[in-house]
Amino acid sequence: MTEFKPLPLLAGAITFSEAVDDETDVLRKLSYPEKRLDFYQFLHTHASDIETIVSHHLGVSRDTCRVPWVDEWVHGSFNVCIPVYVHGRKSIAIRFPLPYKIGESTHQGNAEEKLRCEVATYAWMQAHCPSVPIPRLWGFCFPGKPSFTTLDRAPLLSRLCWYIHRSICWIFGKPTASSYVVHPHRQKLSSGYMVMDYVANGRMLSAAWHVVDNDINKRRALYQGISRIMLGMAQVPFRQIGSLTIDDCGVVSLANRPLGLHLHQLENEEISTGIPRNLTYASTDTYLLDRLACHDNRLRYQPNSITDQADGASQMSTLTIMRALMPHFTLKERRHGPFVLMLTDLHSSNIFVDDDGHVTCVIDLEWACALPGEMLQPPYWLTNRAIDEITDDNLAEYAERHKEFISVFRVEEEACGSTTSYAEMMSKNWELGGSWYFTAIDSLNGLYNLFLQHIQPRYGPEAVQGWKEFERSVTPYWTPGTTKFINQKIQEREHYLQRLREVFQRASSTEP
């Protein structure tokens, strides 16, 4: 295969051969570095506006706030976090959604949706889970809308109006507003944002992993902290599957679609999810069927989703069987709830710990969703391995850590007096394979491999030995005309690879 010079991605670089083998849309990823540069330049030119915004929400002088140079900014998967020095101390962070990572250009309003859901989760957790350590949210603004400031920093008149409005709502039995007050200000920045405390207490777990992981006492302290967060959020039941959102009056409600990161990932690649923003679910079955339909749409609309006939048959038959297996892993008695609010993106870089392994802070709440209780489970990173690396000896190691986590979780559950035994639910899920079933549904590109590695073997050697013949038999039931569809997708991939080659070739020919 002809090799060209590697091309930059947001993190690292990629060679042509790696791009060809990659299961994601690399052409789109190659556009991100330039888009990041453009967005950074936009924010940098508005540094003075950012300083004004922070001073407005904190109620301090504009002269006391300073935005540092770009090298101190933190670029995450979906946000850029800009630290702001107040009175010479790095104490505040302002977060902006990355429009080129959440589908804003093709699904206008995604940035606002993401902000509303995360802000609502912060406000809800401050009210219902005060023991969960999260940064203080000082204020926020949605694109083109008025800004909100925390009640204790709002002007006196705004606070009086808030108390009057809240009293009226309470008298008439209507939902009351959160503790954030509309507090408009003049600024030229059109992007929505969140202003919160800069986390200085502790280190990211990803940076402190080996220190914590190699000490059983610190590890148990970590598991204890995560368990308390999960249990604290699970104590308030919800009647619907969805995400919290906040309206223009500051009222929080569960009225948004369950905004897991997969929805914005797909929409960012111009792949329809078929799930409108105002859709919530009353039952587990309908929600999971729509989640599987998202996998169908990835197969249909991602240009390089199928490599050949065998690959197409494998993916289609797996999706067909995943639908058939759903009743094996869901609880009939909990089909209509109650549902549980969960942090679906609780990875090790979103958790801060002290030197003893105690959780000091949790960040990035934007993908929190109220989901079926069966989907509550220990983190996949308990052995610091990627999800597709948990096989063979690594699987045995993970099973031990999983057992250890459940043991700690069970103690915490008994201490808090939970009426539902989520520890028992998680243990049973692990034994039956439900943990892997829900993990596979959550993985846009890993579903097929997770199915083969962890779900299929549970149905005996006969399920494995005759799998290829079974694939050929089942594939036609994914959709009418599967052979024609696969042939079209193979041609589409050839066009994609040609475009990919042209991009690498053009970049190499212009090399100085």
C-alpha cells in the first residue's frame, strides 16, 4: 500500500494505512484540527469579553479577571475549558461546547441542548445530591439567550422577583425555579457557556491511577467515593427515561431525550438518530430499540461502515440478534421504571482524587441520563484497560476488580438504607452477561466485537461453532434487500477510500 506522510488529528497523527483500517470516518476527523484552530482564534479574540462575563457572574471588578494564553486552555472531547485568573489566582473555569464535535452545523441547537442538559444536571444535583462533590456553577448562558447567575450573586431586584415567582409557583403547585436567576449582561460573545469553579482540589484519576490502583486501601476509598455518587443519584426515582433540561425561567425538568454522547457523535457525522430532542421514554424496551436503531443508521449512513460482504453480514446479523436477546437482559417488573439518573461518561479523567484515593470532585455532567436500573454498573476502566482489551487473562483480572467494587458498593448501599438492591442487580447482570449487553449498545463501533467476545459464548459451543452459517441465515432479516444494500455500501466505501487517498496525496505533494 502506498504510504504518505502522516496527517494530524486532534491528538497525534494518523498514517494512510491506519486511516484505511480505521472503522470511524477519518475524513471528518482530519478536518477537526483546523476547526479547533478557528474556534480558538474566535475565543482568543473575545478574551476581554470572557473576562467581562466572569466578572459579571462573580460580581467582581473586570480588572481582577484575566484569561491566560492558549497553552493553559484544556481541549476535551466535546468542550474547551478556559481557566480564568481572579485576583491573581486560577480559580474559575469557563466552558464552551465544541461546535465541530457535537453536530451544531447540521443539527442546529445541539450546543444549546447540551448546555441546557448539563446546567440542569448541576442544578438538580446541588438540590438533591449535595454530598456529591461537583464544582460550583456560578452562571451560564445559552446561545442568543439571557444569562443566568447563581441566586446569591444576583442583584437584589432579581432576587426579589425570584422569591415572588417561586412563592406563586409553590402556592399553585407548579414546578419551582432552580437557584439561578436571569441576569442579563452586555457582551459580544454569541457562544453559550458555563462559568464554574476551577478544580484545584486533587488530581485527575487518570494521572494518579498507579498510585491509587496499587494500594488496596486507596482503591477501596476510590470505589467507596464512586459508589456514594452512584447511590446518591439513584435515590431519586424518575418516571421517564430522558435527560434533565432547564427552561428560560430556570425550571429544571426531565423533558429532554436521553442525551448520551452517542447521539451528538452520530449527528456530528450527519447521521440521523431518529430521536427528537423532546422525546422521553416510558419503557425500557422502546428506549433500547431506538438505541439499536442508532446502530442501524450508523451502518446505513457512515461511508466506510462495511468493508465487504462478510463484514456486512456479520454486523447485520449481530444487530438482529441483539434485538432478539433484549428480554434476556431486561427486567420485566422494571420495564416502566422507576428509572435512575446516571453519569454515563464517568471516565477516569472526569474524577479527581486526593493522595489517599478519596474522590474530591466529579466534572463533565453533560451526558447524565435517567436510565433503566439494569444499566447501572461499575465503570469499565477498573483495570485501566480499554473496553475491547478486557478478554482472556485481562477479563479474569477485571472480574476480580468488579467483584471488589460490588463488595464496597454493597456496604455503602446498606449504610444509606437504599430500598432497592442495586448491588444485587449489578451482580446478577454480571453473571448473566447483561453488563456486556448494555456496554455493547453504548459502543457505536465496538458492538460487534463485544457481542462475539462476551455475549455469544454464553449461549454454548453450538452458538459459536455454527455462527458463520447462522450469519448467512439471519442477515436477510435485518432489512429487505440486504445483498443489494451491502453491495452499495462496498461501492460507497471505495469512493470514501479514494477521497481519503486524495487527501493524503495532496498533503504529501505540498510538503515543503
